[in-house]
Amino acid sequence: DGAEGRQASPMAAEGVGSRVLVVRHGDRFDYARPEWRERAAELGLNPRDPPLSRLGWRQAAEAAAEIQRRTRGWGRVDAILVSPYLRVIQTALPLARRLGL
């Protein structure tokens, strides 16, 4: 049945039906480039909603790979919940792609 060698999660043994993982967004572009805020405001963008920096994208990809690895055998992931901030949505994208969401 494919279960050989897999350890049952302690949570599964207790009958827990849901799991929640919390992930903070990756590095912000305005931390890497502080002048971005002023330029964003000039362009009519929200200076308090920066995208991810290059480092942030790398962190998001690494987090997605690690989450996928750690959650193998947990069953289907039903949803990824995010706030409406661009950097948060961008952080969730690699995981959503890996999970087919």
C-alpha cells in the first residue's frame, strides 16, 4: 500500500483533521533599494506595498521546496491564504505552483 517506511504523523494519530502552516513573506525590494519608495510614489504606486527583492524570490522558492518536502504524506493541500500585499502574494506563488493550486 506504499505506507512502508513512512512514519505516521503524531497529529494524524490524534485524529487532527487540519494543519496550518504560517510563512512570513520574503525580503522586500524596498529594503534592498530604499529609493524605490519615492519612485513608487511618483509613479502612483503604493510605497507601502513593495514587491519582493531578488533575495525574497529566492527565499520564496526555498520555502516552497522545504514546505513541499516536509508535508509529503500529509494529503492534499486545500488552500493557501494570503494577505493582499504584493510581496505576500509573490511569496506564495512558488508554493502554489509546486502544489498545483
